Amino acid sequence: MAFGALGESAAAREAFEQAIESDPEYEEALYNLALNEKETDPQKAVELLERAIEIDSDYALAHHELGGLYEGLKDLTRAEYHFRRSLEIDPANYWSGLFLANVLAIEGRNEESEKMYRFAIGLRPELVGGFEFFARFLEFTGKVQEAATVRASAGLRFGGWPRPDDPKITVPQISILGHEL
């Protein structure tokens, strides 16, 4: 992992491949190689993570990463399964809860999504970004007043983050319910 942190992905790839060659059942090497590959070859990353959870079915981090990869590949059924599995193994996994809420929203399962957003923000109330995602979800579903209440409970102003249309500020694109905000 040190290679990856230093931006040396080729050296990291080589080290993880050697570790897997030495021990094909080394799930952490499979996981780390998948992280190294996920931007350039998401399908290879999926295959590596699937192998990791075949070795250790309770590998919560691998399930979480698979959920994110499957969401990106638009396979929402598998994304939901892996986020739920990650939460089953580690019920305090804020990120799996937040990402599962988004998948449920994309699927139009708004009631379940709202419950999951509430669960996730309850796990890590100091992470105000989750409140903003939840508030934007509520606005999208027509619950504008509730969205304002959620933002206020997190100490967020008007919309928590700068508006994407503000020319003075560059904001990364985010997507809620499959719509760019």
C-alpha cells in the first residue's frame, strides 16, 4: 500500500502481483491490487475483489469496494447486495450506508433510501457531507422543508456546499438519483 500512497502504481501493481503469485489465497493482496486497478480497469478490479471474498466472505472492505464498482458499472442489484453485505459484517460502516442509500434512491426505493440516509448520518454526525447528500435527496423527492431541517441540524447554511453555478467556486460534480447536481 505504501507504493500506492506514493503514487507509484506500477511498483504497487508489481508488488501485489508477486504477493498473489506467491500466495494465491492472499486476499489482502487481491484487495490492494483491485484498488490499484479500479480506475483503469474496473472489470479486472471486480474480478480481483470477487476472488478476495471467495477466500474471505466476511471481508467488509472488499464488499464495500465491490458495491462501488458495481454501482459505477450500473449493476445496481449487485451494488446493493455488496453494500448490504458490508453493513451486515460491519454495521458501523458509514460509507456503505451512505452509498446504499444512493443506490436505493436510484432504484426509486425512496422510503428505504430515506431510512438508510438517516441511519448513515446517525453513524457519523460529524461528517456533514452526508447531511448534504441526504438534504439533496429530500429536495429531489419534494421534501424541501425537511431538507432545510436536515441542513440546519448539521449547521449547514443555504445548501451546505457552494452552489455548482457559482462562477467563483469549483465544485466536484456529484450525482443523486442518477442526476448531476
